[in-house]
Amino acid sequence: MTAHYTSKHGQVAKRPEELYMAFTDLRNFAQMIPTDKVQAEFQADYDHLTVTVQGFRIGVRVDERQPYRLIRLGSSESPVEFVGVLHFEPSPIPGRTEFWIDLDANLNFMMKTMLGSKLQQAIDKMVDGLVDASEGRMPQMPDDLRG
């Protein structure tokens, strides 16, 4: 059963072109993870990212790029099939981007019950963190990642 989640919309203090370019190369994602706090193995190139944490492997690939509008990501080498879409829309406020994430995950009933609200919270926190970082504020970090 496919579960659909849409994050909150955030006003990021970057133009769509700037924000899109930061996300278009998956090697940039590997640089964002605090490797001193998270024990994980990363492999990334322009179109693929694989993360292994405690033997659990998740792979992501870029399926589609529409310059300055959206990036569609799909699962690869992952125990759960998913598609994520990053949206970059011009904001009515000059120099800003309306950003949000759509996530479709193929979850059985038990997985949806266990993970559904956590997935929603995770994509909302990603948007909040990006907005905060774009405005020079430190994003809220989970307690277990703080030093």
C-alpha cells in the first residue's frame, strides 16, 4: 500500500536556482551528515547516494530533474520502495523559494502504523531546518546528535 506524505511549505531565503543547484548533486547530501556523531558509511556520486547504518542500507537515485522546479528521487538498494519529490517554486517574496517535499512510500499496514507519523515529522523537520539554515539560524538537532 502506498502512503503519501506532504511536508509543510517553507520560505527558504535563497532563489530557486541557488537552492536547486545545492540539491541536484547527491554528493552534497553526504557532506551534510555529521560523521563524528553518526556511525554510517556513505557512497555518493552525482546521481546516487547509498547510506549504511548498523547494517541497514538505503539507496537513493535521481529519477528526474526539472531545472529550478523539482528533483524526483527514487529508492534503490532499499528495503522499502519510495519516491521523494523536492519542490522549488518561486516565492512572491523576491530572493526566496517556496520549498516542500512529497514522499510516497510503499508501506504495509504495520509499517505505516509504526512509521507514518515519524515520516511526516521527518520531512517537516527537513523543511524547517532548511529554512532556519537559510536565515542563518542553527537548525534544531535531535538530542542524540548534539555534542
